[in-house]
Amino acid sequence: MATPAADVDGPQLQLNSQSLDYVEQLYALYQDNPDAAPADWRALFGELANGTDRKSSATKLTAQALPAPVVDARLADPTLAASQLGEPKLVLESHRVPGLAPPTAPFSPAYPVNGNGSGNGKHEELAARQERVDQLIRNYRVRGHIISDIDPLDQFRPRPPELDPAYYGFTEADYDRVFSTRTMQGPKQRTLREIVSWLQNTYCRAIGVQFMHIDDLVIREWLQSRMEETENRTELSRDEQLRILKKLNEAASFEQFLQTKFTGAKSFSLEGGESLIPLLDMALEKAGNDGINEVVIAMAHRGRLNVLANVIGKRPREIFREFMDLESPQRTGPGDVKYHLGYSGDWVTGKGNKVHLSLCFNPSHLEYVDGVAMGRMRAKQDRYGDAQRQKGMVVLVHGDAAFAGEGVVQEILNMSELPGYRVGGTLHVIVNNQIGFTTTPIEARSSAYATDVAKLLQIPIFHVNGEDPEAVAQAVRLALDFRKEFQRDAVIDMYCYRQRGHNEGDEPSFTQPLMYQAIGAQNSVREGYLKRLLALGGITADEAEQIAKDRHAKLEADFASAKARDFQLANPTPTGPWANYYGGPFEKAPNVVTGVEQERLVELLEKLTVVPEGFHIHPKLVRAMERKRQMAAGEEPLDWATAESLAFASLAAQGVRIRLSGQDCERGTFSQRHAVLHDVKDGNKFMPLAHLSPDQGPVEIVNSPLSEAGVLGFDYGYSLDCPEGLVAWEAQFGDFANAGQVIIDQFIASAEVKWRRLSGLTLLLPHGFEGQGPEHSSARLERFLTLAADDNIQVVCPTTPAQYFHCLRRQVVRPWRKPLVIMTPKSLLRHKECVSTMAELSRGRFHGVLPESTSRLSDRDTRVILCSGKVYFDLRARRQQLGIDGPPIIRIEQLYPLPMNQLLAALAPLPKGTPLVWVQEEPENMGAWRFLRSMWDDSLCLQYPLKCISRPASASPATGSKTAHEREQAELVDRALLRE
């Protein structure tokens, strides 16, 4: 036996017959070495008579050394639940002793049971039994889901012993005893047999519920009430049962038809999970009848074609035509595969309520679309003035492997209750195939369930057997009622299986032979449900056969229509909020005037310096407010942050919606914005931009969570349904966009050519080399330029506050909609040379090229420098230090689409053959150099030879040494200005 340290903290020990062995071990330890035992035990052992019989001594301790229990008179009432009396326990402070295991008996009653049936012993026995029943009830609520019948493949799941009455010492003789069930819904007294039956029916049939992790008692009791009063089942009418059968038939018929007509083609079949179609059908019916008029749906590729055809309303003939692949690429463009496409349509419920459905386009990074769908819904709610978030709903259909495996899921769950991102509760539906591509759950996640990440929220998780459509119906009703009542997310984890491999050409039995043997023995969900209805007499075999025949005939007609030579896929023109906006080539973008009258700008800037009476502004901001007043008076030039505020203010004053979100964007990473002021005495907030005039556009400036992919996806989604607004995402540092690269690559940069979806999202990415290290220098300009093609995005690097002002306004004023990437500054935010006048904001427009006068050219130096961004100020400052006039510098403010006509106009005064030098701070393999060189064709090279001065090519953007940075920067600037 190990000798323990004497003072080791441990839990309390309940003293009863089950703890006797533990006490014996402690006493044996005391006999060997009294000092080794904990002090409180030493005192008790010391009072015992000396003897060598350890067992009798320990028994004497438990029988004589403890005070008698105090009996509560209320225990005489056998119907009173012990949980209503509190939990009085006879305990003794104890220390955990290394080497001694605490008692591990199945159950340790709080009171020793006195079996003589008289006096206090009877009361204690009743209370102990009732307490054990209450424990049993609680454990079914907590862990009943573990033994629920949720797996159609009936794979082994271990049974927790605490769900067995024998665990609590109950025998068959106790099953007909009556106990209090005041903690349950329904009768307040039941026999133990009735209690167990009720609990198993409620928590262990085809629905297993996780809800006891929810801290809010009101929510827990609401869920308990809804489930226990009905034994967690719903009674369906004949019409409802018939509708489920029809939806199952539509799902199955569609998949079988595709397999027959397009054998071997990838469709990512829903077979094995057909209950998704009646699930969505019931969800939309209930949502529509509950007052929802907009639903945004996002899902991965599995089952998407089926959902498009049988839920969203896309005609099957359009899907069949896409399989035939007969359209000319010249007419349709690059496009995307059919199982990534989105669609929209209208759903009319049985009661006549209309619901608009939007299925988001989605690439192969399965869960990244989640934030996009939420952002779209938030924009719709804001447009309709639905501040209570009650008229729209998001439905996210996940795969089990992706829900557990992709970190963006945690990001969007975390965002769900944040004020700047709340949408009133999302319905999450997991199509649980119990496998990834070829990866089993034990290889894919550390948690018991794919849904365990959702437990970070105070929401219920309904695990349901997809082969029991009526259990699915109950889960849908519960989830949507919960969402409506508490405006929070709800999760339905629908267990099913994937009948085929990852795609139709895959052989799943290579890696899961046993699973697919079990799957091969399964009847379809439709067959199983039809058998149930036939047994209940709810439908006849002839009716069921006619339903199947009618559906097949409809699919055959659509197939024949799709083969027609004159068939054309729909090419809808933008409608609704997008009716007045367009994309396409850069040449279609009008050259709009973006200036604002100077008097109006002065008025707006003065309003931005006004705070409510009694509002206590931070002392350090008093001076900043005074400087803005001086700017308004023309006594000081405008800095970067003020130009931004005026861009926002002037647009909002025109009725434009402004939304800016990002990490710490209220204040600004570099303490430059201070768009939201905080009262230093009471912490109240005030945003001057929201108090310009009664009829102004709404302004939201939102501090985001520490998330890039989730928030960037949300703001991109918002821009899809808010073309008329200025929607911007700001990275804390430009390199933070790295973590949102999937959204940039698969949505922002490519959505127009893949899905014909336009966006006016603006990305603000701080960029510039100031010695802050590799990860706080570069916004990876080169990545955006590598993605640039087909006039898909705008990439700008403005160098003056006026340019920034006009760029922001241009993004809204002109109807041409493209994502805008702005390389914003850091050190230039307070640079004395990086300023503009009020007059520069009031007249003109954004200029893609800013040339200096070519009069700076001299015989001594005939070079011309091209550059972009902060390095211009370094070059100009060094030129002044050297006391030289040249070489002249031409700033390229818009890198893509490259304004070649403006650049050639700036170069026109130069003699042919004048050498050009592109100067950049970034390493040679980064920045804009390689992009610019690709744009400089042979004819231009003959007129204006072009070379590059930069840091050497590098695997990392910048050095981590401030000293090394300054040396590198000085050498780079001197090489550019002086002949090498």
C-alpha cells in the first residue's frame, strides 16, 4: 500500500455500507503509520479502542462515531419528491489519499436504510427510495439519448448502467411501488414500472435529446414539458401521413430516375437519407404558418439536386438538361457543376402562406457557406425592418463529418447570439451518414456525436432516426417551436446512411465492408413507412402504387422536354433589389462624379463632433474632436480617418445603408477611427454617424468576434442581398485575410463567373512595411492580383485621404457591382504628408493613376518610377533629403482592373525608350511586380522598358527585425532614386 501525503485535498465522502472498504483501507494505513493518515481521520481513529480487527474497528467508526441523522417530518409524505426537500446528506470531510480508491459501488444511498419499518427508519427508507427514483429520472433526461433507437443500421452502443433501475438497488418487487413524479409531466404519482416506461418512451425511442447541458432552468423545463407530456411523439392526421409518403416517394423516385437515365454520372445521391425531403417539407410548412416569409437554405452537395427538385422548385427538366451538358459555353460561361448551384423559388403552405426560398450556391468547402446564408438573412431582415428577427429563418443542412471537422462551424455557432450577427435562430439539420468520404467517426472526431460542438450554445440537440419519419416530424415541430419561443438555434441530427459511395462511381465496400453489408440489407425509408401505413390502414396499396406511377410519369415528361432541340436553360435577369445593378466588363462601369459640395461636407463633419449633453468623452479624444472642428473650419488638412468618416456620413445622409464589421473596428486597430464613443463614467455608447439626420440611412459598425472565415462569409452574404449599401469587412491586420481565404477564393473572386452572382463587398486590408514583422506587414496583395481575371474584382491602393473618400463613394454611387479590395495604410494614418483638403473631397473623382509632372526629368536621370502605396512617401522623403528633383514618380492607385489608358496617358510625354522602374516594398515574388510584368506586353516593353526594384524573393513577407527592416528599406529607396 502506498504511503500518502497527509494533506491532500479531496471530495467529501458519503458514509454508508458501500464506503466500508474505503474506511478499512484508511484505518489500515493509520495502523501502519498514524502520521500518514489525514488529520481529521487520525482524530477519529484515535478515539477508537485499540484492537487488531480492522473490520470491526471501521464498523465501530461508522456505527458509533457519527452523529445520528436529523429526520425531516415531511418525509412521512410518500408522494413528496426528495428533490423538493433538498438533498440532506450525512457526510464527513475527508481527504483523497493517493493509493486508496474511493468507493465505486453502483449506488450509495444518502441514508443507511433501516429496514425495521418503524419510527424514523421508515421515513429514511421512503426518502432514500424516492431520492433514487429522482436520480433515475434525472439520468434518463441527461443520458437517455445514449440508448435511444436512432441508428437505422442498429450498430452497437454501450448501455450506461445508471439507466437500469437495478443500478439503484431496485428489484422486481419495487416495480409496482408508487412514487412521487412531481418532477415529471402528467400524473403526480406513478409506479416505478410506469415511470421507467414513460422515460424510455420519451427519451429512448427514435428521438434522443441532449438538453440538460442548458443552464437556463426555464428552457430546460419548457423542453421537459413539451417532451414528457406527449412521450415525445406527435399524432399525425391521415393527410399528414400521406404527405410524408408522397415526399418520400418524390425523393426516392428522383434518385432512381437519375441512376437509370444518367448511369455513372455524379449526382451525390440522397439515397439512404430520403427523410431529408419530408423533414424540409414539414419545416417549411410549419415556418410559413408561424409567420416566416423568407427562408435561406445552405447545404453541401449530397442531396442538393433532390432538394432543388423537390423543395426549392427547380424543374427536373432543367436538372436533366444540365446532366446532358448540351449548352454552349459561349452562352453559359464557365459556370459550375450542377450539384453546387443555387436557386430561388416560392413555397405556398397548405394554409396559403407564401414563403420565398433561397438556396445558396456552395462550392466544395462544405461549411463555409454557413456564414454566407446567415449574412443573407440578416440583410433581408434589415431591408424589411425586421429588427426582432421574426420574419426570416436560416436552414443549414450539414454533413456529419463536416459539422464535426470544419472549424468554421464553431465560428458561426459563436456568432449566432452576437448582436451584430444574430438572425433570430438557425435550424441546423445534420444528414448523418455516419461516415465521411471513407473515414469512420472514430477516425474523424474525438467527440461522441458529430454535433457536440453545438453544445457550446444553450440549445437542444435532437438526435432522430431517419427511418422513422414520424419521429422526424416530432423533432421538426419541437425544434421550430423552440426556435420561435427563444429565438435561438436548434439542431436536428438525423441519423441515416449513404447507400452509395461518396459519389456514384465510388466503391464504398473497399473501406467499409461491414457497414455496406448492413446497408445492403436495408429496405428503403419509403418502403418501411409504406408498410407501417398499410398496417395502420391509413392508405391502400393501390393508392401508394398510383402515387409512384404519377411521379414517374412526371419525371419522364420532364426528361422528354429536356431532350428537345429548342430547349433553353433559364437565364433570369436580376430582379428585386438587384434590378438596377449589373456586372460584366470594366468598360461598362460609368465614370461617375463622387464629390460632395464643400458646404455639405463641413456641415457633416461638424455633426460628427457633437455628442449628447452629459456624455463624458474620454479626455484623450477631446483633442481629436477639436482637430476635426479645425478641419471643418479649414484650419487643418483632412487625415485618413476623417476622410473615411465623411465618406460614410455623406453616403448615410443620402439614405445609403452602411455596414462595417471586423475585429475592433469601432475604435480601429490603430486607434484611428473612434466611430463609437464610450462614456467614461457609465460606459454608454454613442455613434455620431447614426445621428446625422432623421431620414438618413442606417449605420452599423460592429466589433466582430476573433473570426475571419465566419465573419467574412457573413458580410459577403450580407452584400448579396444589399446591393444598394456599402458593406465592408475590415481585417485587424491585412494578413488576417489569410484565414478567410476560402471565402475569398471560392465566393468573392469567382461567384460571378461560376454562378452569376454579383457582390459589392469591400475589404479593408491594412498593408505596408514598417518593421512590424512578417505577419503584420503584408495583406498579400499578390494573392488578390493572382485571382484577378475577367474583371472580377477591384484592387486599389489609394495614397491620399481624398482618393480613399472617392473610392468608397464610387463603390456605391455607380451601379457596376464588383468586390473591392482596398490596401489601407497603417503608418500613413498619421503621416503629416498623407493629407487632403476639403476641396479635394468636394470635386472630382477617384483617379486610377496619379502622375507627378514630367518636368522633373533631367539629362542626369531619365528614369521614371512607378509605384503604389506607402513606398511613395518614403521615395519622396528621401528625394527631398538628397536635394534632387527627379526621377518623377507615377502612382498606380488601381492595380486591377489596371487603368492602362490612364497609365499610357501619364507616360505619353516621355520620350520613347524612357526606362521605367517599378518600385515595391514587398519581396520580388510578392506584391504587384509579377502581375504588372504580365500586363506589360512586348509592344509596351519596346516603348518603355520596365524593370523592378524590390526586396529579394522570399518565403516570408518581411523580416522580424526592426533594424534589418530599416536598413533594407533605406537600401531599396536609394537604389530606386540613384543610378545603380
